[in-house]
Amino acid sequence: MKIDLNLNGAVQSGERPLLRIGGQTPFELFESQLGDAARRELDKLDKASKDVESVFVKDLMKRLTPKGAFGTGMMGDFLQYQFQNALADTIGDTGSFGIAKMLNENVRDSILRQEAARLILEKQGEK
């Protein structure tokens, strides 16, 4: 059995629609029907995508901030490290660079497609 999601939001097996999902995006209304496992995966995805953006920004800040910008010695290094981490964490949480959003959107669709397929197979098993 081949199951796929077309751009109109209809999950189909062959030519016969099994599930039609309305809304702005194919999965907009579907998200209210998610199972606990899928919700946990989406929560983990949100955190992981923000963490990836934060790591990227930390590395970028490390390369762009000149050595000794906050003074010399251990205290200057400590202040620079704290500044870079605080800025990177803030940017990661707000998603200002858009990396988290891009990752989240791409992987989120995959998780939702898997959940839609699971629900369809579950529904077919009840017949």
C-alpha cells in the first residue's frame, strides 16, 4: 500500500482519498489529533532546532569577536565567553537567524506525515 500526502492536504492510497485535512497548511487542523508520542517528538524538535541555531551563533560570535575585546587575562576571557553564550542563547531562543525555523518546518512535516500514516493505518485496521 502506497500512502503519500499531496499538496492539497489529502492523504491518498492509490486514487481514493483516505483523509482530507483543511486549513492554511496541510497539517493545520490535524495537529489537534496528534498522539502523545508525536507531540513529544515535536516538542523535542522545537528545543533541538533552537539549540542548533544557538550553537551556530556561538561559533559565529567566537569567530567575529576579537580576542581581548572584554579585557585581557582570565577575567576578560570569562566576560567574553559569558557575552557570547548569552547572545547566542537569546538569538537561538528567538530564532532571529531563521535556522531554527527552517529546520523545524522541514522536520515537522516529516513527523506529521508519519503520524498521519499511523492514524490512517490504525483507522483501516478498525474496519
